[in-house]
Amino acid sequence: MLYHLLNIFGLVNKVFATGEGGETPPIKLENPLGDGTSSILILLTKLLDVVVQVGIPVIAIFIVYSGFLFVKAQGNESKLSEAKQVLLYTVIGAAIVLGATVISGVINATIVGLKA
């Protein structure tokens, strides 16, 4: 219905491409991620590598930030507990990011082993 409504106002234009001799050329879809990404495992590995490359500097920044909070607390118990909480969450996040690489490697090895 939307197509017909847009067509009334002339907002839809049909374009047909033809090659030599009036034949339609074959459509070739190229992989935007490059020739190296041929399976879902390789794609997920590349995505995980990007997450790790972005995550490690973020982890380092939050460790420095938690150290700044420890210095800024100056013995105040509530501020010290906040700094400890930030450091704990940073360590948990680091374990998740780095552990994901290990888990991905184990799953990948298991799948490759099952194929053989």
C-alpha cells in the first residue's frame, strides 16, 4: 500500500539495468569484510578481536581512574568503598573481556575437532 501511495506522487521510480543485447547482467555480491572472512567462526573471531582491542585501553583507563579515586578518598570510608567497587567492577570486566577470548578459542578448537 505504501508503494502505491508513493507511486501516486511520483516518488517511486523503477530502474531496470540491461547489459549488451538487452540481457540483465549477473549480480555479484562482494564480501565487505574481505576475502579472509568466509565462515561465521572467522567473523566472530574478528569481532572478538575488535572488542578486545577496544576493551584493553578502556580497562587501563578505569584502573587509573580507580587509583585516582583511592587517592582522592583520603581515608573517607564511603569514598574508599566507592573506589574499591570501581576497581572490583573493572577487574570483573577485564576478566570477562579476556576470558571471552579464551572461551572463543576453546569453542573454535572444539568445532574444528568435531569437523575432523
